[in-house]
Amino acid sequence: MDRRGFLRASLSAAAVSSAGLPGMAAFAQEGKSRVVVVRNLALAAEPGESVVRRIFSEMVHEGVRAFVGGEVTREEAWRRFLKPEDIVGVKLNAIAAGVVPHPDIVDAIAAGAVMCGIPRNHVIVFDKEDRDLEKGGYTINKGGSDVQCYGTVGPPGSGNPGYEERQTFRGDTAYKLSRIVSRQCTALVNVPVLKDHCWAGLTCALKNHFGSIDNPNAFHKVNHCTPAIIDVGRDANIRTKQRLIICDAKAIQYEGGPSFKPQYLQPYYAILVGTDPVAVDTVAMQLIDMCRVKRGLVRLLQRNPEPVHIAEAAKQGMGTNDLSRIELVVKELGPKGKQ
């Protein structure tokens, strides 16, 4: 699963050098969606905590900078997405302890917000419930000057914000949105993990916002979670506030999800950065398929369930799943070699 193999197996025609990339405005004129893969094999050596923190910090900041392109500083890159007055919600996927975004990725996002003039306590790390965050290794924090961390709901008397009282209706999809998304945040950074899903086919950027509504289980066994995933993603509070997607791909769970199944985990030591959730999920599917084919399993689109929500989201204008319209930037940091 080295860089050459990844490009050959998935998006080699779209791969480009990360040097001298055009800025976002020029990129938009090309009609393509950029996805950045940043990988550092130094993580394979399982270095100490301080080294891991430094590695993830560099991966996140360089990923954001490579996405913007050109000769920009890290601070200039972050300022393309966040403003000093923003309240930034960092939406995790913490439902399955063992496959949870690494805290050092979140710390780097908070550092990026600070570069934009945002106080640390104006960053809210969240998911559906306090208990999921705690099981995933996060510490609940609901006050003070540091980064805030809590679920939409918590134990009785916790004072968590909860969900909107009124439901949102989109076709056959009815849900209540987290007040963290609807009332507290002005900007969202979507931080999914990369894994197979027994009902949706896969879970990454698009499906991560199932954790922003009160009743995801109502849609899990209905038509591969489609169109519910699209309906939730098109909610104005999500669609207009989501500024950036940073996917934790330190390891890829290619089978057995959404529960943590370590026997189906492939280390990859990477993150994905983008703004188009359909393009990010398309790259995610290529990565999962690469792991599956290597082990004699069928590709995701050849099995039941298949991730039909990706193509449907593209049809509804949420992004592109056309490989010819996805510009892949691969940036390797640290040692090179196969893993």
C-alpha cells in the first residue's frame, strides 16, 4: 500500500505533484474537486506521544496548505476556511472505540483555528453522546478557556445542548438536528474515520453527520441509508457551515464495520483533506477497495450492501464521484517505503 500502488490502483490519472498547485480560485475554475492524501510512515514505528503529536500536527497543517495550493503559509491556508469570529464545531465519529479520530488530529485543528484568531474555547469537539467521546479517549470539558468537548446529549442533569424540538422533514427523512450544529457553531470541520459499514457500505465524510441527528438508527436498515444520508447532508446548517473535511486514515477498516473489528484493520498512516464530501468518499472507497481486493474480497460496489449514497449525492449536486473530475494530491512526509 505504498504511494505508487495507491496511485496505480485508484486515481493515478488524477494524481499531481503537490508543488506549485494553483490557488483555490483557479482550482474551482477547472471544475475539479481536490482531495489531498498526506501520509507519514514514521507513525508505523509507534514513536512516543510527543513525536506522534508533532507528526499529526505536521500532517494536518501541511494537508490544509496543500489543499489551498501555491506558496501560502499554514496560517494563510487556515484563514481560507475560518474567521476570527467563528465558533468551530469539530464533528468526530466516536461511536466505535478503537476506530476514533486521533486526538492529535483534533489538537492540530484547534491550533489552526487559533492561527485564525479564534480563542481555543470557541472550538467545540463533539459527537452524539458524552459516553462515546469518553470511550474514544476524549475528556469532557464544558467550560474554561480550553477547547470544549461534549456530546449533543449526556447523562441526566449534564446540561448538554440536546436536539432541536421541532423535526426537519425532507421527503421520507425526518430528524431533529443537534443544537451544537444549529445554534452553537458557525463553522464545521468534519472529522470522520474510514471504515466499512454493514448498512451504508462505507462511512466517511457524508455519513458522519448521522451523528448530528437524533435518530440515525431509523435509517440504517432502509435502502442502504439512502436518501437519508443525502437529506441530512443537505440540511442548510450542515451544508453552509461545513468548511473542511479532515479524515483520519491512520488505519482503514475494510470489513466488519461499523463496529471495531481489529482483524480487518489495515494501517495506512494518512489523513485525507478536502471540501467536497462526495469526492472524499470516492477516494475513501478506492482505499477500502484496495484493501479488500488485496485480500480476495469483492469491491464495495459489487456486494450488498453497496455505498449507493455516494453516486446519489453526486446526482443531487453535493459533489463529484467522477474520477476524471477529482484531482488527487499525494504528499508524503517522513520516511518513504512500502507498508
